[in-house]
Amino acid sequence: MDQTTSWGILAALAALIGGFLWEGGHWEGLVEKTALLIVFGGTFAAVAVSFPASRLKQIPESLKTAFRPSTPEISARIDEIVELATTARREGVLALENKIAEHQDSFIKNGLQIVVDGTDPELSRQILEFEIDAVEQRMENQAKIFESAGGYAPTMGIIGTVMGLIHVLSNLADPGTLGPAIAVAFTATLYGVASANIIYLPIASKIRIRAAESVQFTEMMLEGILAIQAGENPALIRKKLTAFMHTEELSFARPKEETEDGPETEQTPPKRA
């Protein structure tokens, strides 16, 4: 599990609740069943109206994406690709067929199958890039669900508050109850704004970050697979893929390769269409 997501949410809740209690507030003042029902029930209903059922079924997967660890160890995956390249150089690409069934990563399995099938290199790149685009789009759709919830929640909070104030104004005959009743009414606004800025919007942001990491990591594997197909030297493949490790964020460094003339020249990684 990604510690930053869970600890971040807990820290935000602790800061808000701690500040409230520090000022002399009471736990009971933060718990209002009606406000909970209006804000969270209303937000869920609005999201359900906004998205088809097929997208809503992705919510559990979206939460796993937000709370799971970052991408796999890059150095280990580079070693794996270099090993596959060595096998292909020594025994031919058909020898990779035995590796396909035992591999756990679906992208590498598909890529190796394309290589073994003798697909044209340009077509191989297009097929694998389409697969990357599909994954990126799916994760973006997941982020939009939580982003949408982050937009609806504060509005539902305001609606709950207005409904509470209507109830307060209808009982002006008893001034002694106005204070507590107004406080209860504004609890709905608190729920809406807090849930949007502590839960929904941060999770949407985390999913997008995970999507960027996943795309960059998969593009690294794409370059490795195409290098295997081209029959490149495993040592040069390692050098090329190691460029992907130059920054913590998996940002693309510009790989350098030795040319026939001797000096190293910088090459910009190919861009996807």
C-alpha cells in the first residue's frame, strides 16, 4: 500500500478534528446523521447519474490504483529485458516463445508475442502504443469519477445547510434552540468541503500521477521490446533503458548512444502519435 495516500488522508482528518477539539469543540458536534446522508448519499447519486454503470464498476480498481505502491522496480525490469535480448541474440527470437507463457506482465507478454510472430517493427510500435493509450485513457476515466465527486460534494453540503436553515427558520418561536440548530445545519457544508478536498480531489490527482508513472514505465518496456525485435546488442539496450532511471519521477532523460564516429550524441526518445 502507498503510505503517502493513506497517511495523507489521516493527517488531514487529524488536523481538522484536532483543531476543532483544540478550540473547545465536542465530538458530538461533528457527527450529524442527516448531513452525512445528504452529502455522501447525494454525491454518490450525482456521480451515478453522471457516469454509466460500466465506469462506476471501476471504482474499486480506482481505489486500488490510488493506494497501491508505485510502479515496479525499474532496475529489475531492465535486467529482465536485457536477459530476453541476450536469449534472442543467442538462440533467435523464436526462443522467446517459451518465455511468453511464464511472464506475469501482460504488456511484455503481448510485446514478445508480436516479436515472435515476426510483425513489422512499425506496426509493432503502433499496436503497443495503442495498448498504452488504452491504459492511459482508462486511468483518466477513473480519475474523472473522483474529480466529479469532488465537484458535487461541496454543492451537496450547501444544499444540506440550506435545508437545515429552512428547518431552523420554521422554528423561530424557540430562540434557545437556534444556536445548536444552525451549527447542525452548517455541519453539512463541512462534510461536503472536507470530503472534496481531503478524499475525492486528492485521490483523482493520485490516480493521474499513477497513470503518468505507468505510461512512462510501459514506454520504457516498449523501447526494450522494439530493441529486442531489432536485434540490438543487450549492452546497448541496457544503456538505453537505464536512461529511464535518471530521475525519481521516471521522467524521460535523453538517452545517449555511441555513434560510429565515436562521440556520444543525444537522442530524443520517439514520441507516440
